[in-house]
Amino acid sequence: MDDIEPDGAEPRAALRPLTARSIVLSTLLGHHPPTLPARALVRVGELFGTAEGTVRTALTRMVAAGDLVPEGGAYRLTDRLLARQARQDDSRAPRTRRWDGGWEIAVVTAERRPAAERTALRQAMTALRLAELREGTWLRPANLVRDRPAVVLAQCALLTGGPETDPAELAAALWDLDGWARAARDLQRALGNAHGLAERFTVSAAILRHLLADPVLPAALLPPRWPGDALRAAYDAFEEEFRLVLARHAGT
């Protein structure tokens, strides 16, 4: 699905209308490997009432924008979007480890950073699911398994430790857990109440954006009845449904 960074919007406001570009991008981001023939993408567009000419125009524009690479009548995602697909996949099945109470801490040590470097670091920290305690200090419970990108290693000192105060209170201060949970339940209901493939596809894209903002905390730090796993299961069920429809209709 279309991996657009979460913006904190309420679920209904986050339901973005389908366009030819979003249909193509969401389809390829959800496909492994992320390469499909042009004719298959045209047929996907037909599922949502999008004309062939509109889809082909979108494909041309996406190549020009650096989103797609044409290969012998097919289109694949560029490396930039492959990174987005990897983040999507991780949001659906985060790699976790047993939490021993420790926290990972990243402190910015680089000085006089250009705006582009500061922006790149903030994006990397968000992707790593760290939260900013104060300017230049990022942290989270050490329960996730992932590599640190070069931008983090170049600008930060990496430490381990833990709060002397209640860690659950710290987690609640760093992340709006109640707000995330409330939106997750709204999205799950919206998917269950959606009519037709296009509406379900639109809601599922909003779910995936919301999952990208899940801090994936240890269970001990979460509010009761945390809906993260239930929302992932709802998304996985739709993704399987869409995969079967895609196979029948587009021959993928």
C-alpha cells in the first residue's frame, strides 16, 4: 500500500481518494517482488474504474518523477521506494526481542548540521521508532531488532540505559498511546464497515499509514487492550483478499 508518512490526522481525514498514481504505487508496494507488467497495472486500474489511458499517463509521470523504472514492458519500484516497501513490511511484522528493561538512546553530537542533514536524521529516527525527549535526544525501549542507518551513526552517539522513574509513564509522555489506539480501533471498524473493493482498499491504505506510527512498545508499557495486533490482522486479511483478486483479474 501507499507508504505516506503518518501525519497524526484522524482516521476519516486520513482516507485519501484513489488516484491512478496511488493505485499503481500501492499495488507495487504490496507486491513481492515489486515489479508488474504494464498490462497488469492497467487491469488493476480497471478494478477501480480508472481508464487505461489514465493509468498509462500516471506510469509515464511516475517514471519521470523517479518512482518507477521501466523494464521490457514492466515497471518496478526505484531503490528509494524499495526502502519505503521495507518500512511497510516491517510495520506489518515488526522484528522484536525480549525486553530486559533497557532503553536505547541516541544523542546528537554533530555540530552545525545543514537543514537537509537534520531533516534526514529526523526521518531516520522516526523510521527507527524513536521519540524525541528533548531537542537532540531520542530514545525508546530496546525491544526492536533493526540496523541503524549511516545518517544516525554519523550524527549521534548511541547509548543504553533506562529511566529511574516509571518507564510506562515515560512511554506515555513520549507517545500519544491513547490517541493511537483510538484511531486504530476506528480504522478497524471502518474497514469492517467498508463496502466494495475501492473503499476497502482506501481504508487499508490508511491502516498501513497508521501502522507506520505504531511505536511497537513492550507489552508492559502499553495501555490495556492495545489494538496493534488486531489492526495488523485486519490489514493482513484484506491484503490476502486483494492478492487473490489481483491474481484473478490481472494474472499476477
